[in-house]
Amino acid sequence: MTRQFEVMNKDAHVNGKIKAAIFDFDGTFSTLRCGWEKVMRPLMLEEISGGKAEDASLELQREVDDYIDQSTGIQTVYQMQWLMEQATKEGNNPLNHDEWWYKERYNERLMEQVSVRLDRLEKGLDSPKQYLIKGAVDFLLELKNNGIDLYLASGTDNKDVQREARTLGVDSYFTLIKGAPEHMAACSKEAVIKMILEEKNIKGEELLLVGDGKVEVALGKEAGGYAIGAATNEESLQGVNEIKKARLIKAGADAIVGDFSELNNLMSWLGYAKPFKETTNKFIDDFFERHNRFVDLRGNLEKAIHLFVETYRNGNKILLCGNGGSASDADHITGELLKGFLYKRPLNEELKNKLKEFENGEELANKLQCGLPAIALTNHSALLSAFANDVDPEMVYAQQVVGLGKKGDLLVGISTSGNAKNVDLAMKTAKALGLNTLGLTGKDGGKLKKTSDICLIAPEKETYLIQECHICFYHLLCAACEMEMFER
């Protein structure tokens, strides 16, 4: 499986020092302007040669291609300045047009396609997800949750980048959004870096730059910060663009991402998440190799694995509830946790020796396995029937959360619609008591989307198909948790 995150500079030790992160926009996580090169290239060929783009010499085509490649990330007006100089040199600028005139011609052509995309988004005909690099929003959210201030700096005109970020629904993540000033040749990225270092009193080593052009990488390194090169595939929204990757490595990127789906590995490198064991990482990679349609959920699934593991490392337990098939799933998960799943989980020597003091102790010591405490709230028939009859059948799970739940425990609520009232009430009770909550749902997530710290929403609408997804999810959670907690 091709890795979507790769460390290039082994000497870059971030160690959770980042206080501010500056993101490029176009091509780094937004693809609204995907294809800008195909607009700029023919314009440059036409203006420099004075004829049709397809009639330009091979030498000129190579020169233009090389320039576009090496200038990715700089303010558009600087690219147009180069175009003006080349056209003038070739005698094809008789009216002495300046760089701003060429920029207007370029923007007119580019905005023909960008305007269509924005219009469809604003009318609700397209989803922002169609124009965002995989995992980008989860990455922004994770950085913010770790107290990092986010800044967006783009070579696109300020009014345009403001509108595009707002339309994609990502504007609220950023402390400041700064695009190119109107009719001014000034590098917005350089200006934001200077502002952060001087006004915010942040050291260079506390700065992170993320971008798909060598400009962002160079500016980040020059400021003494860390640089992540975004070698994104803007057409597929996922995977590594090898051409970009080579360019970013040459520019000195400390790490390379194709997309942001390997969130745990990325956050671990930054120093904000505990890395999984190598065996666990391989198991997770193999899971997504088999179940490629769940790749969008990788970030949340990895968070859920961490939630399972930290629950047990902190000496807590997992409670589970659901109805019908989901009740069976709750029982199934309990079974995978209370005994060995993929591993044998032998008892520790101290316990083995104590057991051997009893009759049949040798057999107990050799056959019993380490268990991870888990309770399905679906199986206590006397309590369920009594409370349902005497008080309220919709509160049978909530009552058990009150009786069994402790701060730091985890409640897993399973509902294919996300709207099962008894599960919803249990989740609300858990939140009030200081438990963590994980929801397994489908469709649009329903009510559980609001009451879950992490919500795993199966990408299906039919109940039986949602349940098929859920079994894949919880087998991954149980197996990965076991790998982290035990040795084979």
C-alpha cells in the first residue's frame, strides 16, 4: 500500500512544539482551482509566440512548462510579470501591456470554470467534499484541538480566497485568511510569517508550513520552521502526485503527504499523538487495502482505536448498547474484548502462580486469557424487564450507565439510524457522568452524531448494509486495541 505520509528529514524532531500553522490553499487542500496550469499554459504560449498555443515551438513549450512547474505557489502577478517580460522580448507586446493586464486575461479564463464550481456549491448541487483533499478538514480540526492557531495564506486574490474558503466551509478554522492584495505585488505568505513571528512572538521552531509549492517549503525553512510538502493529486483528491513529490523533496520538505488520511501518523510525527506499534500500523493499512471505500473514515477510525486503548490503559472499561442486530453487535464486541481475539493473551506469571495453588489451578493458569473489561448493557434480563415495567422502557440503558459507568469509561452506542431513543438517552447520561462516547451509525448519523465524541458513520442507508459496515469497523477496533495492549 502506498503511504500517504512519509518523513523525509529524519533529523526533524517536532515534539509538539508547534504554536502556529500556515496553510497554502489551492492544491494543498482546496481543488476549486484544479486545472489552473491548463489555463495558464496556453495563455503563456499564445502571448509569447503571438500565435496559437498548439503552434508554439517545442522549445517554448518546454520553457513555459518548466516555469509553471518551478513557480507554483508564488503570487499570480509574479507569474504574469514573467509572461509580460517574455512576450515583450519576443516583440509580441506592442501595446506595452503590464503584468496586471495579463493577470486579468488569465483570471477571466480561469474564473470561467471556478465560477461554475462555486455556483454549484452555493446552490447545494455539489458538496464541499468534492473539492477538498482527503482528510484535510480532519487535520485542521486536530491541529485546532491541540491549541494550534491556523492561518491561510494564498497567492490567489484576497477576495477570491475568502469566498472560496467560506464556500468550502473551512473559513472558521483559521485565525486569519490572507490572499494577494488587489493590484499589489506582495507575498501574502511571507507577510503572514512575518506577522506571526513578530506580532505573536512565536519562534521559528514553533511554526509549521503546509503547501504544495516549493515557495511554502522554502519560506518555512527560511523562517526556521517545519515544512510539510503536500504532493496532492488534485483530480482524485487522494494519493501521491510523484511530480509534486519530487519537486517538494528537492525544495527541502521535512515530510510529504499525498493526502491527510494517515492522520495518526501525521499527528504522531508532530508530537500530538501516541504512535501505533508497527504491527498495528500494518494491520490498519491492510484493512484499508481490503476496504478502500472506508478510507474517508480512516482518521475517525484511528481516533476510535486510540479511545479504546486509552480507556484500558487508564484502568477503565467499555459499556455497549444497541437494539436488535445492534444489540447482537454489542454482545459480539464484548466477546472479542473479554478474551483473546487474534492473540492468545496468556495470563501474567504472578496470576498463574496464584492459580496453581488451587485444585485444577494448572489447567486454569494455562487456559485462561487476559480480558479487557467490557459489558453489553443488552443482557441483564431481570433489570431490563423490571425497569421497563416499573419506570420507563426507553431508559433501561441510561439506568445501567448510572449504575455501572465511571468517569473515564467509554460507552459505545450502536444505532443504524443514529436515532434510537434508548441509545440516545444512554449517551446523554454518559456525557453527564463524564464518560467518553463512541457512536456507530449510518445514514446521516442522526442524534448520535451530536452525542458522540467520535461518530463512525457507515456510508450506507439500508439497515443490513450499515450493519455489514459496522462489523468491519468493530473488528478493526478490537483487533488494533488488542495489538496495542498485548504482545503476540
